[in-house]
Amino acid sequence: MFDFLRKLFCPAFNDADELRERVASLNQQLTDVKERLRIEESMHSTTNQNLADALHDVARLRAVLDEQDAEYDVKKPVFISEKPPYLPAIAVPDSKDSVQVFDATAIYLPTDRDKKETAALKALPKAERLKAIWQSIITPASLVYVADDRDHWQTPYSTRFRRKGDCEDGTVWFIAKCRAAGISPLEVFNAVGPSKFGYHSYPIVWLSSEDADVLGAKGEGDGWYIFESTLDALPSKPLKLDGAPYWIDNGLANWLFAGQILPAFMDEFNGKAPASLPGDQYIDNSVDKIRKIRKYHAELV
């Protein structure tokens, strides 16, 4: 009744009430507008951050693609034929199974940690990069020799995780690290063939006479050198393939190129193996073979 009488006889009160209601409504609208603006600003900020992240990812991926384009823009070496090299069976982790591969280049993938650890090496001369990589492979804390009687090859990821493997596993890891460190695919290969110690897989690297001198092979000149992956200590020098008791009869492979050596170029790779060598065309991973290899390289002068 009071409100009715007030509205009937006191229109000023009516105007004040309407004014208060109007002000309250406007305040609510203002609050709503501020909240919408806050949400829009937040969305705008998120959008800008997403855009910045996307541009960063695009730039990073473009750099990766540019690096790969540069890596793959290399002509196949003239000494490799189209005939496939030794094609390994890749070990399936935590099992006795394996998967036969038909692309011999596919296994030489450096791990993410390999890429990070070798990034600083790219600024070093080639000889110093190779020495650091070689040391990292043959250090027992990195890789302990364990024979595999099934000749199942491991990826660098498996070898790094397990910290154990045999001759081909250390060789594959060495070459993958060379890839990460920027060594040319024309200058480093996995060589498979007989040796006086048994059938073997081992890394070979082309060295200039200057690089050979830096690595201890003073006066031996340029050529292919063996960076034996089954050692447990760094020898005085890498062994020059020419004249060494190592031969190649099952081809060469790295992350870009794979094939048999053309007959016209065999002399560059120490020629044809003697017929009297031990073993057959399956890699010998016996501990006795490795003991002989280590003794031989330790005695190099």
C-alpha cells in the first residue's frame, strides 16, 4: 500500500526508483561489456601466441627441410653400383625376432641425443669431429661388446638405449653420429667383408693427408681409413684400409648411398680378399674375433 501511495502522490520518488534501476542496469551492462572485452583480449593474446608458436615451428621445419635438401643434393659416388649391399635383418627389441630390410640406407638414423651432443662438433675441423665421435662409440660406458649369434642389427636408438651391441651395431651408430655431425655421405661408409679376424662390419672414412696426420697416421697420405668400432680404447691412429687385413666383398652403405663396389674401383678399397680367409659371408660376432681385433689395433705404431 505504501509503495502504491508513494508512486501515486510522489512522482519524484518514482523517477528516483526508475533512475536507480536504470543505473543498476547500466552497471550490469558495463560489467558484461568489460567481461566480454577481457575474454576477447585473452583470446586475442592466445591467438597471437599460437601464431607466434606456429611461425616458430614453420621456421624450424623449414630449416630442417633446407638441411635435408642440402644433404640429399649429393650425387651418387661413381664407385658404387646399383647392386644392393649386405641387407641386414633388424632386431625387434625384447624379442628374438627380426625384420628383413630391403633399403640398406634406412637404419642410419641419429637419435635426438646424438644430434644434441654432436651439434657443437659441427664447428670443429673434420679430424677432430671424427676423433670425438670415435671416442664416444668405443668408450665402454657408451657401448659394451655383446655377441649376437643371430646377426640381427640394431638401430642407433636401440644401441644407445641398451648400451651394448656387436660390430655392426657400433658401426651403424658411428655412421649415424657422423651424419649428425655433418660428415659428408661421400666420405663415410659401413663396409662389410672378410678380415683376417673373421667376417666383419666396420666404418671407413675418407681422409685427406692433412686429416690423417692430425689423427696420428702421419705421412700415410689420403685414402680410406678404418675407424674400428669394436675397440675399448682409442688406438694411436685409424688404420689405413689399403694394405690392411680388411677387405670388402659385400658392399658399402650409409644414410644416402648403398651398393656393391664396382670392379674398376676395387683397388681403391684394398682389392680382392684372399681366398684363405676365415669365415663365410655371415658376420662373425665371436668374442675371440673381437679380442684379436683389439690386440691388433693396440699394437699399431
